[in-house]
Amino acid sequence: MSVSPLLDLRHIEKSFRVRGKQLFAVRDVSLSIRKGESLGLVGESGSGKSTVGRCAIGLTAPDSGSVRLFGEELVGRSRRELRQMWQHMQMVFQDAGAALHPRMTVGRNVIDPLVARRLVDGREGREIARQLLEQVGLNPDQAEAYPFELSGGQQQRVMIARALAVEPQLLICDEPVSALDVSVQAQMMELFVKLKQKRNLSYLFISHNLPSVGQIADHIAVMYLGEIVEVGSAHQMFRAPYHPYSQALFASVLPIPANVDARRELRALPGEIPSPFDLPSGCPFHTRCPVAVGRCRDVRPPLRPVGDGHQVACHLA
Amino acid sequence: MADFVAETITGANSGLSGQPVLDVRGLVVEFERADGTIHAVNGVDFAVCPGEWIGIIGESGSGKSVTLMSLLGLLGDGGRVTRGHAWFEGTDLLQLPNRRLRSVRGNEIGVVFQNLAEGFNPYLPIGVQIAETLVSHRLCTRRTAHRRAIELMRELGIGDAKARFHQYPHELSGGMRQRAMIASAVASEPKVIFADEPTTALDSTVQMQVLALLTDICRKRGTSVVMVTHDLGVAAHTCDRIVVMYAGMVMEEAAIDEFLQHPMHPYTLGLRAASFDPDQPDRPLRPIPGYAPALLEAPHSCPFAPRCHLATARCREHVPALRRIGPAHRVACHHVQGENET
């Protein structure tokens, strides 16, 4: 039996021309999210994870590949058709302050997607906005405030309320907590988890912040230089990832040890991430990999299953 | 070829002793703002021994960064130290005129900031800035300084150091700039380095590189470090002693092993419960409810009481003193018994 996934990306390729040079942002990325499930997409700056998110929601057109929402192709759709599809899928960005309309009240911002679709009238809209604000942990009376009167965390909550207004099944979040203060981050993650449970909401949660991803994601995909190098359950990823890059990445989240003797060695990966203008041959990670062999330099390893729904792109895993 | 060899450290707590390099007593810092006086630091004491690595942890607004900045004379508009001493090499940093303090900062106390933009002059090549530290501090010729700066850059894993010497800060990646900043911080062989969230703005694996480097280079030179961080995992893996701050006060201070095994203050326990544990990724985090106080008045009760599940009438009426509860452990909580009270 196979249930068609909520969101399904197949062989997405995307490059940009920057100052006359080709920047390879996303290379042959496939991923899918089933209803009620959440996928964390992690990687460092320039790994291409945000571009994948923008392709997934239709804000960026991939050079090739397909994006299906409930089996329906998204690539090549008009803006109007996309807007229809966005009833099922909404996006939350890092910079909420910039995404909210500064001269609309908070309440009007929240119901804007409904007003744009002519789904509500004024009185009804006001009531819906208050309910949504309450659901995201704000005081409903803040509906009358203007965005600049709120803190960064509160603005991000308003963004989430707005995304929820159309009752989507999937939220694509791109670094939604990275701009926030650490203690506010924790409170925001609590909200995301609550919404996941209460509304059976799915997430494509894009972040370089592994702790936040760990709290929300059932599965985690790791990107490096535009490619997915590993996908697996969040538990497996944090406990024992297979890919040498994932190993270094997850080892950088230091636990609080029980005592001094339980402290880990600080192991650092050598070198820097190569330029996306000039990709290495073979495995993208071979230039920094502690276990690379000759084959890694010449042959790009495909993403292949290693059991339990786990996939790794490494010749040696 | 990889230009950086993987570094390892172990957490052995080297037998620390001797006169403190830096001894901060009763530090009080206030900010004049349009809406009143902010009481950012309210009587902080701590001492740093030679070679010791101290971690100051706490949420934002706890006064941890302000504490460091005040010792460096970098409080900015409206900020001033109203009381306290900071003994460093026999002089009180807080009594020094600005010009003299400027020479201490960067020369005798190295600094590594989170915000990379603050650390370097954008209009000067990175190598020149590292060399300048050497020239201005020591009687060292420009040519020697040049050579020494390149050596330091190499030691910090900056590949192709000769070419990078002439590059401007914006031409380097965040990780490379942070390495250059460490090179500049250690160039004058300071006794202490102040590191304010030294890895926070960096990508995870780069954080690890920078942390391993900073640890290694300071251990090798016997440099003391005062590191401000919100990341308990980072503090736990690098520090010899932890100072927990809240509302501009020290709530708890303990040697690292004691801190890990017997944390006492409800605020410390709250910070731990709110921290992510990679061994249990789906354990729900329990953020501490409520917010840090605005500090429009100096604390006249336990500042943590409004958010504390143990709070009683006494907590709402009296400021708890920071009392010794063991040889390497001090706690400011009415609910924790002092050494002579049990």
C-alpha cells in the first residue's frame, strides 16, 4: 500500500547566475513528507536548504524536477493557481518584522490571507483573528496593536497565526527562530510542537539550529553543497548518523555531561566548505572527509537505502 | 590538503591555584535610559585564576555581557559603573582613565566578540590589524610583527596565511574572521581573554572548529578565559568554573564538576531543563516560564522569585546573599542551606 505523500519533491535542480558565474544551489534533491509527519532540513549557510524550501512552496522555480502537493504538480503553475494551493501550505520566514504589513493592525495582518481570498467579512474576521492570536499564545487584545509595538518573538507568533488562518496542513518554516533570543526560541519551539500535536500539522522545518529541529522533526535530511547526503529518523541522526559530514554536524551539539569525566572531546572538522561556484568532483564532501578514499574523489555517491527508511550518500557507509 | 588539524581536548581540571589574575568585587553597572535607570549589574563578584577558564551563563538581559563590557570600558551610551573594583595586575580597571583602559583592552586583556563586525576595522587588511597589536604593545619592528602575524594566522588554521594577510575582513568567511580575531586576541600574549559568545553567530561545525582552537591555544599559553555564553553544553565542555547570572546578580557559582553533579539554584536547574539534550532529541524542553525582569529598580527581593516554583514570602521580601555551601560552590537562594547552617 502506498499513500500519496503530502509534499513530494523529485530531482530538484536549481542554479543561479551570480556575476556571470554559475552557482549550483540545489543538486538532484528529492524528499517527501507524509501527512502529519515533519521533516527537518539541516545544513550550514550556503548548503541550499532555503532554496529547497522556496522551490517547495513555489516562490522559486526549479531548473528541473517536480514538486507535488497531494499529487498535484506545482512547477509551472501561474501565481493564481499557486495561491489556491497555498491554502494547504504556508511559509514562515525568519524575519517576521519585514513580512508583516507595518500599517495594518496585527489582527488585520493575521486575517489578510482570508481577506485576500474574500473568505471573511470584517466582523467575522476580527473574531477569527482573536482566536488565532490566542492559539499562538498572544493576548487577543493585541489584535488592535501595530506590528512595531510587538517584540520579535511576538511578531513571529503573529506570522504563525497568519499562516494558520487558511488552515494549512503543511508549514514550511525557514529559520523561524534563528533571529530570536534563546529563551524566546524555546518558547517558540514549544508553540510549534503544540500546533503539530493539536492540529496534526506537518512541517518542513529548515534550520541550521539542530536543537530546534530535534524537537519538531520526525525525520531529518542533511544537506551539504546543494545535495542531500543523508536522511533518517531524528533519533538515529542524533544518536548515530552514518555520513561522516552528519557525524561532524551532530557532534557539534554538545550535551550537558553528568560529570567532568563524561565530557566529550571537541572534535572539529578540518577546512572550510568549498565554493558552490566550483564544486569538487566525486563526493562533495571528499575534500574534508576524514575517511575518504580514491573512489570518493572520482565518483559521486548516490543516496541509497541502508535500512529502516534511512538513506545515505556515502561510498563507505 | 586540509590546513587545519583536528584538535582534541580533555576535560581534566588542571590544579588551579595562585593569586587571581582578575578579581572583580561588588560590581554595579547602571544605564540611564529615557524611561529610567536600568540596574543591569547589581553587585557581582568573581575571580579568575591563572590558566582558568570561567563560563558566565544566563539568559539575555542577565547582565553577563554588560559585566565584561564594563571591565573593558565599553559600556556605550548612558552606561556607567557606579560601584565596585576590578583588580587586574595590581590596578583597579574601574579607576583607570579611558585612554589607559584602551591600552589594557586588546593588549593585556584579549577580546573575542560574537559580533564579528565589532572586532575589526573594515578598512584595514586583517593581517595588518593582527600585526598592529604586536607593534603597539611590544617593542617589535613592523617587519617582525608581519612575520609573527603570519605565524599566528597559521597556528589558527588560516590556510594560505601570506595571501590572507592582505585581505580585508569582509573577504573572509565568518569562521576565518573569528580565527583572525582569536589570532589578534592572543597576539600580545594577554593573561586573560574575554570571549563574549565567541561561537554563537557561526555554523555548527565552524563553532566546533573555533571552540577547539580557542581551547587549545589558551591551554597551550596558560591564558585565562572569561567566556560569556548561553550554551550550557559549550560551557560545560570548556570551563573550569561556572558563574550563573540573573538580573545582574550571581545566582550560583561552582567548580565545573560540582556544577554538573550538584546544581542547586532553581534558576540553574531551570536553565538545564530548558537545554536541549542531543541524547534525547524528543524530550520536551521546559522553557522557564515568564521573562527576565526589566530591572528598572535594583533588586529588593530575590529577582527570580516571580518565575520560581519554590518561591515563598521570604523570597519576595529579601534579597538572598550569595553564600558558600561547599569548598567550590556558592549559591544565592533562601531555600539552599549555607555551609554553617545545616
